[in-house]
Amino acid sequence: MTDALLSVRNLRVEFPTRRGVLTAIDDVSFDIMPGEVLGVVGESGAGKSLTGAAIIGLLEPPGRIAGGEIMLKGQRIDNLGAEAMRRIRGKRIGMVFQDPLTSLNPLYTVAQQLIETIRTHADISEAEARKRAVALLDRVGIPAAARRIDDYPHHFSGGMRQRVVIALALCAEPELVIADEPTTALDVSVQSQIIDLIKEICAERGAAVMLITHDMGVIAETADRVAVLYSGRVAEIGPVTQVITAPEHPYTVGLMGSIPTLTQDHARLVAIPGAMPRLNAIPQGCAFNPRCERAFDRCFAARPEPLPRGDRRQVACWLYDAVAPAAEEKANV
Amino acid sequence: MSDALLKVENLTRYFDVSKPWLNRMLEREDKQFLTAVADVNFEIKRGETFALVGESGSGKSTIAKMVVGLLGASDGTIEFDGHKMTGTAGAEMRDLRRRFQMIFQDPFASLNPRWRVGDIIAEPIHTFGLLKGAEVSNRVGELLDTVGLSAKDAEKFPHEFSGGQRQRIAIARALSSKPEFIVCDEPTSALDVSVQAQILNLMKDLQDEMGLTYLFISHDLSVVRHMANRIGVLYLGRLVEVADGKRLFSEPQHPYTRMLLDAVPDLALSGRRRKPVEGEIPNPISPPPGCAFHPRCPLVMPRCKVEAPVQVPTPTGRAACFALEKQPA
Ligand SMILES: Nc1ncnc2c1ncn2[C@@H]1O[C@H](COP(=O)(O)OP(=O)(O)O)[C@@H](O)[C@H]1O
Ligand SMILES: Nc1ncnc2c1ncn2[C@@H]1O[C@H](COP(=O)(O)OP(=O)(O)O)[C@@H](O)[C@H]1O
Ligand code: SF4
Ligand code: SF4
Ligand SMILES: [Mg+2]
Ligand SMILES: [Mg+2]
């Protein structure tokens, strides 16, 4: 087995507030292998964006990493200084956000931004950098790239802007691209173009992808493995086909049943009762217990740790613990 | 047809998007108009769910607002249960207005934050003078119960509820005037999927119990497939295809419908290699001449660039496309 490119261990992110400390990410661990696409899925507020922001050192204060380690090729990056982290962000980890305008400076042309980024990370002439930038824009599907490169971001449509951002994220040949809801703001017919592009271009360059989205369909078509987040914890993680066709965590089971599909008929959808708790009201034990049909006494007393389920799959649920079945039977009589 | 509860004919809406007068004079520009909805026709039968699906900007909300009278039409007619909506006034209009309601996408914006939930729900009851005194609060309690909340919630304010619960409140409010017809504009688009499922189930249950008729609007094809008996597909304000619910997905006719279906990522894990989708939606202020879809259409013919296709019958409904005219009926 190859070594992980990115390794997140027991990550904890907190927000100190006047009424006490809120824990938004609670003991999250996962790996991303070189060249792998890891999907991170979950409802809004599950902690997807914070996980991404913690990895790239862009947590907004007062948010802070309060525990755990983040390692890039075995080197710790969660404790680096601002300058060292900035270099990693441009060079080794590329980023694509939901709103392309967060990554682009409206006052500079696309050429200026691409050339500057390329030259910060590679010792080449301006002319050479420009040539690379044009080739990259062409690769991400900007028509007439050699001419359009001198336009400002607002001259591009939403879909084209996101292509420019992808070019910007990839121009320093990063090992990992973190894409946070990269298609959520785009039209349906453009979304698939952008997802395909991210997937293809990262595969071409051997970059791994952490694809954050609330859209299980996007994960199904794109990811190798998927991590399902719930209330700042990993509920289930594993190969995407296994998790989608045979989900094990009761939350994942409910989630999959609640999504209408284009091919199957259901008179009713499976609806998980209630809603994900707010950060100041996460229940004791398993965070999913108020909504879980299968909850038993142990779920209210102790928090389930991720339990290994076969090769590269983990499920954080007491149902899959060796002592659980007995306890469950007792609870049911 | 007598069983049509709603009949929309040649519905059209322009928006004046001109720059201010002085700028136009200085820059020597003409007035600019955006056609948000162009010549749209459909009928909704009593008790059915008719869906409109389309990407953002395709005119869905504009149609919804015209249907419920929040926005005037530039052209065309809307008929509710045989009554023309334009030209009807006074008591007759008031009675018509009671019979249809609307649910919006954003349950945060559509509920007045300073009102108690009970007052929000009772508002249509007062507007139409349906009940008085203690009957009102009893009815509010019943409605809260119907949508899965509790009578006690009437005392609370909207901010005390989650997004899904707020949409339940919006539904209770819509139901309070005992309408027959509800226009739902992206009712679950702001919600997470597990909560969306609760709301979609609730809407189906209410329809079964009360015989409601829905105009259901969404950009999400799988949601539309789950909810609708018949579906209309919009592109740049034009209705390109209308088809029986599930058959729109198994036998899409219009090239745009096919492209949209190819574009949607699905859970089926069928491994189907999607056809790459071409291009983006053009600017609605200057849509392409002829068939508005022609710059992106794989079947485009010379005729498509100069002439606008009209609706022709298809095996599953009707569609506006020259390529379909050639097919044997
Ligand atoms: N600046 C902040 N202050 C307090 N809470 C925050 C802040 N940013 C995010 N959160 C909370 O952290 C949780 C996770 O947020 P986020 O990672 O953005 O979720 P997701 O991306 O999965 O929708 C949410 O409950 C959110 O309200
Ligand atoms: N009040 C308005 N003034 C100008 N243009 C508008 C107005 N309302 C909607 N539009 C335009 O009309 C088109 C259709 O909008 P809308 O009906 O909101 O679409 P949808 O609901 O399908 O996203 C869009 O191009 C939109 O920008
Ligand atoms: S640990 Fe218990 S409450 Fe949590 S998901 Fe498993 S069965 Fe449900
Ligand atoms: S009319 Fe022509 S351009 Fe329009 S959808 Fe049909 S074939 Fe394509
Ligand atoms: Mg997010
Ligand atoms: Mg709309």
C-alpha cells in the first residue's frame, strides 16, 4: 500500500464564543492517497468546508484547530507559520471554491494572475509563463485562450470563470486540489462540464482531489472513496460504490433513501425525522441518536468510534461493534 | 377541456432592462427588453401535479408569479377554473384568490420574522374572512398538526425553527384558506436532502388527503420526476417540451431535454459515460434567433437559425423542434 498523500488525524476545530466553546469538527480522521478522488459529503453545517479550510490553513478566526494533526506526505502542516502555509497553498495544494470570484482578483486580468502564480512557483521568464498560461486556459476549455487571457474576470460567464479558477488552481502543478462545492453556483448543464474537467485534468497531472459537495450524484460519478460527515464527525467512509449501494451507517442509509433518482420509482421517500443538531445542541453519545430508528442504550451513553468494516471502510456506529448485537437485543425486549 | 383547473395560453413577460434615460441618450442606446417568458402554453388538470423544470433564469419564477397574480403578464391569458384572471375583479376575484396559494423557495424570506407563527398562518383566514375568534386559533392548531408541528408552536417566532420546519409553516399558511391549487416555487431547493424528503412526502400526503392541484417548480430533475404527473421543460423562457412524467426521462424528445438528462449526475452508478454537454445558456437579452437552443444543439439544421419551431405532438406529449417534425407521427 502506498503512503497517504494527505493524512488527517483526529482533527478538532473549535469556535470560542461568549457562551462557551463550540466544537465544529470533532475527531475527524481520513487519508487521501496520491491521485485519489475523495468525496466529502454531508448536509449543510456538517463541517465540510471547515475541514477543507483547516487543511489549507484558511480557518477564519476565532475558528481554530484545537487538536489533531494534518500531514502532507508525512510532513506536518497544521503547525506551520503563515508564510510557509501560503507557499504550500499555492504550490502543493490548489483550491477551487463555490464562488469563482473568491479566487480571482477583479482588478487584474486573467493573464496577470496566472503568470504571477506560475512565476512564484517556477523560475521561468514572463514569456514562458504566458505560454504555459495560454496552454492551460486552452486545456480547461476557454475558447480563443490566447486572446481571452487578457480579459478581466468579470468578462467571463460563471462557468468560464470557474474554468479559469481551475487553471489557476492547477498552474503550479499541485499534488492535491481541494474543491469546495465547485459547481453549486452553476447551471445544471454546466455543472457536469466542470466536474468532468476537474476529474480529467487532475487525473492527467496525477493530482489527488478532495471534492466537497452536498450532491451525492456528483460523488457517485466522480469519487473513488467517500467520507460522509454528520455533525462534525465522519459517520462512514469507504469506497464509493460500497457506500452508495450498501450503506451501513443508519444516517447514510437514510440519506441514500431520501434522494429521489432519475431511474427508480418510489411512492414515498425515506425521510429521516428531525434535522441535524446545531453546534450548541449536539447530543451526548452518538450525534445521530435523536434521529436514529435503531438507537439503543449504548448510543446515548458513549460516542461510537469509527470501526473498521473490511478493507478501507469505516463506520462509526455501535451496531457494528462486537458487543453491540447483544446490547441491541436487550434494548429491544 | 372542462377538467383543466388552470389554463395558460400564450403567456409572455418582458422586462425593461434599459439603462437610465440619460445614459441611453449619451450612449445612443435603444431601450432594452429581456424576454423572461415567451409564448408559454399549458393546462393543469384538477388533482394533478404539473411540473416546470429548467435551469436558473429559464423563467420558472416569472411564470409562478404571473399565475398567482403577483406579476402582470405582457401578453397571453391565465384562466383558473374557467375564469379569466385578467379582467376579473371585486368579489369574484377575491373568491378566486382564496382558491390558490403559493409556497416560495426561501422559507427564511417568506415568513415575516416579527410575527408569531400563529399570526402568520392565520393571515389568509383573516384576509378572506373565513373564521372568527377562537375558531381561528383552533384552525391554526389543526393546521400545525397537519404539517407535523404542534399547536404550541403558534406562539413562537420563525427564527426558532429550522429550515424544514419553516417550510412546514409556509405550507400551513398556504393551506389555511382551504385552497384547491398551490403554486410551489422550488419549495425544497434551500433544504438538505433528508429534510427535502420530509417536505416532499408531506406535500404528497396533503395532495392525497385534500385533492390539491400543484404547479410544482424546480430545477432538480429527479425531484420533479418524483413529484409530477406531467412535466414542462423550459429553456430561455420557452416551453420546449411537455411530456407525461416518467416518460420524459425514459423517452426524452427535445434535444435540450436530452442534454439536460445527460448532464445530471445520478446515483445509479450505471457507469454511463455522459455525453459532454456543449456550451452555456446565452444572454436572455439577445437570445439566438430562430430556435433559441440552436447554438448548443447537436441536431441543428440551417432552418433552426432563422425560424422558430412551434410545438408539435410527440409520442409522450408535445415539443418545439424541427427535428421532431420529420418523424412519422
Ligand atoms: N465563523 C464561525 N463561527 C461559528 N460557527 C461557525 C463558523 N463557521 C462555521 N461555523 C459552524 O461550523 C459548522 C460547520 O460549518 P461548515 O464547515 O461551513 O459546514 P458545511 O460546509 O458542511 O456546510 C456549522 O454548524 C457552522 O454553523
Ligand atoms: N424584475 C426583473 N427585472 C428584470 N429581469 C428579470 C426580472 N425578474 C426576472 N428577470 C429575468 O427573467 C429571466 C427569468 O427569471 P426567473 O423567472 O427568475 O427564472 P428562474 O426562476 O427559472 O430562475 C432571467 O433572465 C431573469 O434575470
Ligand atoms: S451509534 Fe446508535 S444512534 Fe448512532 S447511528 Fe449507530 S445505532 Fe444509530
Ligand atoms: S429546432 Fe433545430 S436547433 Fe432547435 S432543438 Fe430542434 S433541431 Fe435543435
Ligand atoms: Mg460548505
Ligand atoms: Mg426561480
